Amino acid sequence: MYPWTHAAFGYLLVVGLALVFRRRVSRAELAAVLVATQLPDLVDKPLAWWVGAIPSGRSLAHSLVLAVPLSALVLAVAWHRAHPEVGVAFWLGYASHLLGDTYVALYYWRVEEFTFLLWPFLPAYPYDSAIGLGELLRAVEGSPNAFGHLALAAVGGLVFLAHFWRALPWRPPRPD
């Protein structure tokens, strides 16, 4: 998935659940889901592609070995700060990223591609090769499909910004 599709997937998940539970989403929740949907790639891609410290762009931060304790820590801190909804938004964003990276393998049941979820106990699936952002953007074809995806990403970004602008501001908890 591209960064904007990870962001859109996590955003729609959080907003959809908020609608189900009839509650408004705060700016802090929107920020948490946006950060969490990008975090695995922001950690793994540079460490694998440019530093060579990990075997794949889907290994360390894509592994449940890191994702579960990190999400639990964020949930605990958010709970302690009396804002558990922010921790839940982070957890949903992070989980949506991992699900977004596995949905094709799940659909076709290619279990060998799930190994990155248990890295370093299982080898990371060698799905990628080092590519810079400029090279990635140059590789995008100017097809109607690509322009449609770009337009959809732009509209989604504008909807997110409008929602963020109108969302409830974050307020620190009141002392008891």
C-alpha cells in the first residue's frame, strides 16, 4: 500500500467506529491514527533500504513482536493520561497498517508472506528492493487509473484536513 492508502484505511476505520458508537473524533485521535498508519514504513523502509540495518522494508516495525508491546505502551500511557480513545486510535491505525500490508496474501492465502509479522523469529519475506522516493514517483505511469488514484488521495486528504479543522480540540484532563 502507498502511504496515503494506509492513512485512508486507518482514518476510515477510526471514523467508522466512531459513527457506530455515536461519538465525535478529536484532533488528538486523528493525529494518533495518522502517525500510527505511517509509523511502520517510516521505521522499516529507511532502516532496510538506506541503512541496511534490517533485512526488509517489512520487518522490525511491521513485526507483531514490536507492534503489540508498542501499541500496549501507547494505550497504557493514553489511559493513564485519561485519554484512552487516543491510544485506541493509535492501536487501530497501527493494526490497519499491518492488515493493509497483508490483505492480498490473506485473500490468496499465501502464508509464506506473513513471516514478517513474526520477525525476527521467522525470516522477513523478501518482497521489496531499495527504491528512493524520486524513483518511485518517476515509475508511476500517467494512466487514467493512476490519475484516478491521485485524485482520490487528494480528495481524501482534503476531507481529512476539513475533519481535523472541525474536530474537537484536545483538552488535557481536569485534575480531580
